[in-house]
Amino acid sequence: MENAFSALKDILVSKLKVEPEHVTPDATPSEVELDSLAAAELAVVLETEFGIAVTDAELLATENIGAMASLIEQRGTAV
């Protein structure tokens, strides 16, 4: 999960302008200010840059950023 978490953190910081210190495995989507619009943007970035298909609703349904990274990792290995 470490690689998926690092990639997710890089996207959140560089593309969505989240403060790096806020992105921890235990942070909730709302704690990193991931609203529905930002989740949609994240889903597009994951699809276009990494070929990982995940919906914004699935991203927002995760308990925390660590769980989100696990979901992304699972989808990435399934492709």
C-alpha cells in the first residue's frame, strides 16, 4: 500500500493543492478537503494517468486516505 499511498499523496498535493501535512493514512476525505468535485477530479487523474478506473463515489465512501490507497492499489492490480 505504501506505493499507492505515496502516489495518492502526490496527486492530492500537486493536482488538488492539499497541504502535504494533512495527507496521512488516517485522514478522512473531508479532512483533506476532498469534496465531490475534488473526488471527481481525482478519479479522472487516476484514470488518465494510471489507467485505474474508480468512481468519485467510491473514493468518497472510503473511511480514510489509507483505505482509499488500498482501493486504488486493488484496482491497479486488477487492470
